[in-house]
Amino acid sequence: MKNCILIKTLLYLACACLIMFYLYVIYLGFKPQVSEQYRAYYIDHTISQWPD
């Protein structure tokens, strides 16, 4: 009986860690930390050629 409770607790802990990791990845996707050149070319599409 105690073994079952321990397994459930560990599974909930693993799920909570995965949820926190996924939320962090989503946050990084919305707030990328990239250079201005990268942002202008790939994200904003404000320049047509990659600056040399």
C-alpha cells in the first residue's frame, strides 16, 4: 500500500517537473534573446538579405 502511494507521488512530481519545463520553453519562445540582426531577418522580416 505504501509502495503505491510512493509511486503515485513520484509520478506527480515528474509530471510537475515536465509542466514547469514546458512552461519555461513556452516563455523562451515568446521572449527570445537574439541579436537585432537575427530578429530583423528571421522574426520581424524587416530586411530582405542577411547583413554581412
